[in-house]
Amino acid sequence: MDEKKIFIGFYDYTVILTYIGMISAFIGILNTINCNFKIAIICLMFTGLCDMFDGTVASTKKRNKQERHFGIQIDSFCDLISFGVFPALFLYMYSEKTILSSIIAIIYPLFALIRLSVFNIIEAEQKENTDKKSSQFLGIPVTTVALLLPLIYLLYSFGIIKNMILFSILLLILGIFFITTIKIQKPNLIGKIIIILIGISEIIGLFLLK
């Protein structure tokens, strides 16, 4: 790394979306602490949207080895905050701090941490050996929670999920899938459009809540 720089790190447009997503997640964390759960959910979804396209933005610039590794690291650290710590805190606060939700809130970010650490290893090895990106995820990506948690929240708010125990267990199951070895195809453009449409329908559902 160039020691002549004023600040450590790499600063260009490829990291801006990642930083915006992390800031959105932290705003969501603050709203969760203040029990503004609907706003917190919207922040989580916006963070997920940022994460969906930050890799696309980064791929538009030719980066050296250090810049690529830096991108991997900041993306994972931001994901740990956004999709590990944030959802766990949301569960803890929204469930009114029950024993079960407290235990799951502790375990869930641990699963996210393990998954992101393994992801870093795989990504680093791939970039060392080839410039081609893998077409599959190993385990469900942690960003899935940006779409699943709003769905669970809506189902609970509309009374389809009847109790907080099921709410908590569903998040735990998602966390377990983070560290499984199942392979999932990465979404193409059509897949991303479908995800965005699902997100839009969830946003509409949030505005229909009283």
C-alpha cells in the first residue's frame, strides 16, 4: 500500500455504494434501538439493494491486487454489520428481549461471521487463480436476510405468523443455512429484477401497515 497517502485504504467510486449501504444499516440500527421498526426494515432493504449492485459497480474499474482484496474485506465487514449484527439486534428489540430471541440474536451473527470468513477465503483464492467469478454461492448469502426479514416482519404484523417464537426460529434457520455447503446459483439480471420486484411489494406492504 502506498505510504504517501494521507489516509490508509483505497478511495474511488467502486467503494462508495458499499459505504452508503453500511451507513444505511447503521441508521437502521439506531432506529431499531429507538423501536422505529418499520424505518429499520426499510433501511435494511436499502442496504441490501446497495449490496446487490456494489460488485457490478466495482467490476467497471480495473483494479490492482491490493484494491481487489480491499474491496473483498470492506464488503465483508460491512455485510457483518448490515446483515449479521443489524438483524440480530432487530430480533432482540422487536421480540421484547425474550430468552429465546436473545439466544438466537447471539448465535445468528456468529453464523454470519463464519460464512463471510469462508467467503473471503474462497474469493481471495479465486482472484489469485483466475479473473472469472464463480456462478454459484456456497451456502445462502447473508444478504438474503434483507429480503427475508421484511417478509417475516410483514407476515407477523398481518397476523399470518401468530407468535414471536416462530419469528425467531425462522431467523435461526436462515442463519444455519449461511453455513451449509449447498450451492445456489447467483442471480442474473432477470433474477435481480425479480428480487427488486419482491422488495417493492414488501415496501408496499410496509406502507399498508398502520
